[in-house]
Amino acid sequence: MKIAIIGGGAIGGITAALMAKNGQDVQLACKHEDIARMASSEGLKLSGFCGEQRVRLRACAEIEELEGPFDACLIATKAYDLPDAARRALPLLKPDSLVVSMQNGICTDRLAEVVGEERTVGCVIGWGATMKGPGDLDMTSGGDFIIGMTDGEKERLEPLRRALSAVTETVIADDILAELWSKLIVNSCITSLGALCGLTLGEMMKRRDARDIFLAIIGEAVKVARAKGIDIPPYGGKLNYFRLMDGDGRLDNLRRHLTIRVVGMKYSRLKSSSLQSLERGRPTEIDCFNGYIARQGEAAGVDCPVCRCLVDMIHEIEEKKRPISADNLAAAHDMAVRKG
């Protein structure tokens, strides 16, 4: 396949580099001229789970500089940049090209509005990465890709699955929307709440008020999923949201708190990606996390007051009307308790 990757951050850059190293015909559009020059000359610097290495590949700063047409286009930008990137990529596509949403949250609906549902591919990224500096990319954890067409088509995805397998194990999902929901719920808890309070996951999970909010978010998402008939698979094959939220007794609530406390201990140093965006002066992707749950809830007749509250509070932080502070947990917790 001839493949374009748009977005030279940690996920896009590592994906492009490992595919190029494996001999795939890949071009990278990475927005920043200095990173494009580095990728094309000395190469992107990779570390972590993918090993210490430098990989050279064809790269440019602007999408319009890519040399198409392409069989597939992987868009690894922030969610709010996805529609514009997809529109700019349209002249580079074939009628049957595949376009992959590699964002956190669920953005396949926004992508389909631009490129059409028959081209739209959802992708769950099960591995972690961070950018240590321009062109210096660290694969922080292992994991797989899960891909799927929003219209349920599977046969067309096999060449793309083979290409992505150069990066990590890649699986074609029977129901990509359900898989995306599973990752969405985790992001809506960890990423959004971390942006609100400025704490790491481990610090948050030591606090009863933060755990109450986590559970309220999961509860709202589960109610929306049930109303829409979405059978969400366990996250990572282990965290079963439906089972977690079953039961109203005191022991059931204790079990829930213990479960997410263990998650917090396992990933105690995890820092919210939305918090990192705010610290760089950039907006978050809250509208594709908790905002998506709230909108889907409204359409299904399920009220999601905690998710709406978090969306409003984080937008206030983006607008400099509210500081990032652990004190923000009190207001969100009041909403979670009233809701419960």
C-alpha cells in the first residue's frame, strides 16, 4: 500500500518510522519544518518498547506537499485538527482509499462527514508514546492496534492490517464502535480528570472524591451504552465496565473503589495528556471524551450531568477562567454525589 500519515507527534511519528523501516511506502506530513527535515535527513529518534534507533523516511511539513494518490491515509492529529486535515487530504485520495482516525476519543463521525463512511476506519491504539523533544519519540508501553470500518466491512482492511503489523500486532474488529467506547471511557476518566486537578493518576486514586467522580463517569457511559445497545468489551480484556457497575450495595461500592484504586497503583505515574496540552497552552480534546458521552446520552434520552460538568469546567480552564487545581474536585464531586 502507498500510505500517508498526517501528524508527526509520538503516535504518528513512531507509526510512520516503524512502517518505513519495514519497507512500507510511507510519507509523513508533520506540520513542523524542523521535524520534517530531521526525519528526512538523520531520521526520527525512537526509544522505549520499540528499541533505541533512528529511522529515516520521506517527510514534509504541509499536507499539500505529500505526493499521492494514496491507498490509505492515517490521521494522527489532535481531535480538533482532524476535520481540517481530512479535507486537505481529499485531493490525495483514491475513490476507494481508506482514511484512519487515530485520535483519542471517538472521532469517526467527524471523519465520515468529510471523507464518507465508506472510507472511514476507526482505530484503537493500545500502546503508549510520548514526545521527549522534536523528533525524539518514546514508545512508553506495548500494545496492539484494533481497526475496523464503521460500516462493518472487513475484507478491505486486510492490506492495512498487514501494513500496521510492522508497528505492532493489529486486529480487525467485528464492532469497532464498541472497541472505541471501551477506550473512550478510560480516557474520559483519567485524561479529563487529570486536566481538571493537575494530579497524576496515582495521586488521584488515593482520593475518595476523585474515585467517586471516576465511577460516576463510568456509570453514565455504561447507561448510555446500554440505551444504545452497545456491548462494550472489557478494556484491555480485563476491566469489565458492566460488571464493575453492577450492584447497589455497600460491598459493591467497596469493590468498585478497590478495583480502580488498583488501577491507580499500577499506573501511578501516568499524567493526563489533556493536562500536558493545557500546560503547553493548547486546548484539550474534552469534547471528544466526556462531551461525546454527554451528546450520545442526550440523543438516547440518558442524562449525563457529571460528564457535562467536566466539559464545562475544563473549557473554563482553557479560557483562563479557572485554574488547574485539586480544589476543582470538590465541585465535580458534588455533582457526582447528587447524581448518585
